[in-house]
Amino acid sequence: MKQFVAVLLLGVGLLGFGPAAAQSVFVQIEAHPNLPDAEDAVRDFASDLPDVNGFRFASGWYAVALGPYDLATAVARVNTLKSRRAIPADSYLVDGSTYSQQFYPIGASALTAPAVTAPAPTAPAAQVEVPALQGGTETAAAPEPEPEPLILEETRREALRSEGRLSRQDRFDLQIALQWFGFYEGRIDAAFGPGTRNSMARWQSSKGYDDTGVLTTRQRQELITDYTTVLASLNLQPWRDDSAGIEMELPTAMVAFDRYEPPFAHYNAINDSGVRVLLISQAGNENSLLGLYDIMQTLKIVPLEGERERRANRFTLTGENSEITSYTHAVLDNGEIKGFTLIWPVGEDKRREVALKAMRDSFTPVSGTVLPDVVGDGALEQSLDLVSGLEIRRPIASRSGFYVDGRGTILTSTAAVNGCQRITVDEIYDADVVARDAALGLALLRPKERLAPIEFARFQPSVPRLKSEVAVAGYSFEGALGSPTVTFGTLADVKGLRGERTMKRLALSTSPGDAGGPVFDATGSVMGMLLPNDTEGARQLPGDVNFATDSAAIAEFMSNNGISAAASDASTTASPEAITTRAQNLTVLVGCWDE
């Protein structure tokens, strides 16, 4: 009997009351998620036992309990009933504080009824040290060690019998919970086949239980409680944004409304969750939807790695990097574009899946309402690096390059592509480095999709005369302007400062973004490629001193890599306007990205 008392007192301690605590104690036998099942269970137990009650929890579940008793009576009662296997082995004591409305017996009020009291069992005499007799001491024999507490559990047959009373929804919930914790990968169908049984066994093993493949009543309650605790941490609640015209469930423990910046309603992270939600709302057509699809992919909140799906009236974007995962869905209906984006920190996949499913399933556009083009006085700070308050993804560096053949092969500087995780052309096309020469500072790029440039470089085979006019084309402002800038100057020397014959020295002012761009002679032919202005290391050169790899070295480098350099036959001076047009046609923006 001591074994059962030890177990029950342990349960009492865990529930927050002890022998001197509340006067009324209940023995909770079962809990059910719906009233019909609870009513069946309470009547089943009431046919054999007195003092059976049914209560509703504040959470919406229903309890079957015995009582009320005082603590000693409750301990004795549960000990007797468990030994007879009249109640589940995982029954435990509660103080009734979580019970609300009583549904059985009808009209009863056990929560306010006096506790039933039975004579307490006589406790064995304690063996203690007794006072010493004259001339010495006498000590009682040492007590025998208490046996380890024994927790009785349902047998597999009993667990199958209690499982048989589960509703279809209960079985659905168990599979969902097993799937949530990564033990079940099958279809949610409420059928407990081999896949479900194996997942139950794996869950039991992970918890230190015998892996019988059949969950006991207590184990089912533990699994569902763990799952509902996670759901509670999200606090998914129905939400209606009247300004955006969208109804859906939102994880209100994770995000709260912050502001409107059309076409987005911003819901930012709270409680250090790191979660963000955007509601998308704007008037538009198919072109507007396509434009939004393109813009969203430039934002940092939509990582590059992920699936993309676009149709005439909807699109879906997913993305993941080392910091976040992102999901965006938008739909065009009757001239209104509505959607949402969920941004979630990495490492929270399970909770994210629950939140995302709830958001997708509940997403409901409210027709007739969209965000206006401008909210408030329209005086919000604007930036080229932001779209509606969201940071645009930018390369870590942008330099210049130019087409050297009709297949879209591009020449640029090695400095433009060193250390890049990704290389783009005009921030649209991905490209690979197919050859490089560190000594000459040259690199060849090949776009991953074949391009057909309007014009490509035709190289000047002869050496221009000193002090003749030259021009450099490049993205001086690293893409802030949509077209390359052309800077005019003169040819200062046909070799480098140390006599390098593969270089030309130029007298003109350039910016770091111009590096890799073409250098034109007076005829509009390409005579070289501009090198980064760092050839002298820490030594500072005058601002108008620049260098270019000459056309002969470029032609040899290209030939060594299977590309023929086209020679120019121009012999007459070209106008600045003609050189500028040619520069715009063949010069490209080369982007170096860290993702």
C-alpha cells in the first residue's frame, strides 16, 4: 500500500497541493475533447462506481472525475480502485481548480459540496531513537528502506479497449500530433494501421515507455497536451484587417500590427519571436500582378533559394537562407490583388508549418476594399533601397563589364568576381566565371541563359597615338543610374608605370564602379578594359591616373579560352554621341552577391 501512497503523493506535489492544502480533492479518471464522448465515458464509469462527476475544462475539454474527498480518503480510494483495475492506472489527484461547469450528474454541484471523509488508516509506528536508560543507550532497529514508487499503467489490452472509445476526431488529432513531433509521415486518415502503430512505438520509445505501439490513456493525454501547448504558444486567432480587406488567422503571440505602407500592411515581431507577416492589398490587373511578382523577388525577405510558381491570376514564392524562411502568395480577383507573406526564423519549422497551414486555409479576401496608393500624408521617408518599407536585396559590390561576342560572353575584371557567391548581369541574369587571368586582371563570364546583345566589342588592333582622346564606359554609381556613364579623357602612355606592355595609362577620372568597363579610342573601337584603381596598393596616385589592359592582351586571353576577338575596321573619328550609344549597347552591370 505504501507504494501506491508514494505515487499519489508525488502526483499531489506536482499539482501544487499537499496534505494540508485544499479540503476537496478529486480523482481525475479521463479527459475527452468533446462532450458526447465524455458523456458516454461518465455513464460507463457511473454504472460501476459512486461519486462519478463530469466537468468542463476552461480549455474546452471534458473531465471524468470521482469525488470530492479529503486527501486521505482520495488516496485510499484511488489505491483500492487501481488495485481492482476499476479505473485507469494513470488516474491522478486534482484540486478541481481547473474545472468549470458540471455536466454530470445534471443539476449537481460537486465543486461546492463538502468533501467525503473516511477514517484514516492507522499508520505504522515510527521507529525513532529512544531516551537512554541509566548506564547506556538503546536504539530502535533501523527502518527497512522504502520500496521504489510503483506506477501502474494500462496493459496493451486495456489501452486498446480505451482507444476503442476514441472518436474519429480524436484519432485525427493523435496522428496530427505524432506528425507534428516527427514520428508519423503517413496520411492523416484516422486509421491506425502499421504506419501509425510504428509512429506510436517510436514516440513511446522516445519518452522511455514500452514501445507497444498502442498509446495508453495517459500517454495519449501527454501527447495531445504537448501538442496543444505548442499551439497555445502561437495563439492563432481569426483576424480581419478592414483597411486591407483581408480575413485570416494570425499567430497573435508572434506578431502585432505596426503600420501601412501600400501595398503592404506590416505586422511585426513581438515577444522576440522574429516572425513577420505582410498582408498584400492593391488594385491592379495581370500586369500589376506580374510587376509585384518581380518586385517581391528583389526583397531581402524573399531569399533566392526556393520554388517559384506563377500563373495568370496568382503566384507563390518560397525562399530560405541561413536566417529565415519565407512564403508569399498573392491572387488577382476582380481587379484586386490580395495576398500575404510569412517570414519565419530558421529552426522553427514545426511551429511554422502549423501557422502557415492555418493562414493558408483561412485566407479570405474581402472584396471591395484595397489599400490606397498612399496612406496618410504620403510624407514617409523614401529610399532607393526600400520598397514600401522593405529592404531591397543588393549586391555587395557592382562593377562593369562588356559583351565580347554575339553569344553574350562578357569580359570584366577579376576583382569584380572574386569571393562572390553569385554573379549577375544587370541584376537579372545569373552568370558563371568560365575563365580568369589574375596577372592581367581579366575574367570571362557566361550568362546561364543565352543572351543576344545588341552590340559587342570590336577591338582596335593598332596602338592609338599618345594624347589622343579616349572614353571609358561604366556604371560609375554601381547601378543607381539605369545606364552606363561615359567619361572622356586622353591616352597618357602606351605602357604602365613600370613599363608593362600589356597596360595603357589613361588620364581621366573614374569611380570604382567603372572598373571592368570598355575603353574606347577616338574611332569608337575598344582599345582595352579599365582596371581597378588599386594597382599601386597603399600608394596614392593622382585622381586622374588610371590603367587599362590593352586589346592585344585581351585578344590573346580570349583566344586561349576558345573565343575569337572581333577586330575593328573603323578608321574615322566617331562623335561623342556615337561612342555613348555604342557604350550603352555593349556595357553591362556586373553584380557580386553574398547569397
